[in-house]
Amino acid sequence: MAALNVSIINIALPVLKKQFHVRMHIIEWVSLVYLLTLAGLIVPFGRVADMFGPRWMYAFGFTVFMIGSLMCGLAPTLTFLLVSRVVQAIGAAMLQANSVAIITAAAPASDRGKAIGFQASAQGIGLSLGPVIGGALISFLN
């Protein structure tokens, strides 16, 4: 889901531009704020997980991500949407910073490469499906 959210919003930017009555250089921040937050927090969250354990942070990340997603869906203003995307990206950073560590700890050494490959494939599939799912949501649910 974290990877999916990187690309799902791109197809919606023209619709959001009309909805919030702003120019494209403003609405692009809906995508950028997510990417900047995600990129800026992966390493620090990885370190925190090393100190306290990745399992709790991964579970907490799902909670934060779901809250951020709900906030995005209910956003009445562009400012609220931007804040919601930051919350969503904080949860996504918690997930992405710890997923490989959890896989590494759980998978036997002989299957570790395959397990990490599946995780990387899931991220690629999520990035690829984002525009398709975003387009379907806009077309069918407006």
C-alpha cells in the first residue's frame, strides 16, 4: 500500500486541481509532500526500529498509514489533504523502513533472497497498479 500511494495520486491531480480551485504547481504538492516525507523518514525510522524492535513499529506504521488514508479521504480542504498525506507518509516510512528487516529475521537463510525478492516485487507491482487503481476510483466513484 505504501508503494501504491506513491503513484495512485498522480492520475488524480487534475481532478484535485479542479476540486480545490488551485493551479497545477500547487496541487503537485499533494504528491511531493508524500514523497519528501517518506524519503526523509525511512532512515531515521530504521534506526528507531533497530533500537526498539521492528515489529511494533511496523504495526504502528499500519495504524498511522490507515489514519492518514482516512484523513485523505475525508479532506475538506487542500491544507487538510496535505497534512493527511504527511501522516500517511509517516506510516508508510515506518512500514518500508522495517519490512526487509522483518523478512530477514523471519526467512531462513536459504530462502532469504527469494523472500526479499517477493517484497521488492510487491513494491513494483504497487507502483505499477497505482495509476490504474487511481483512474478506476476517479472514473467510477468520482
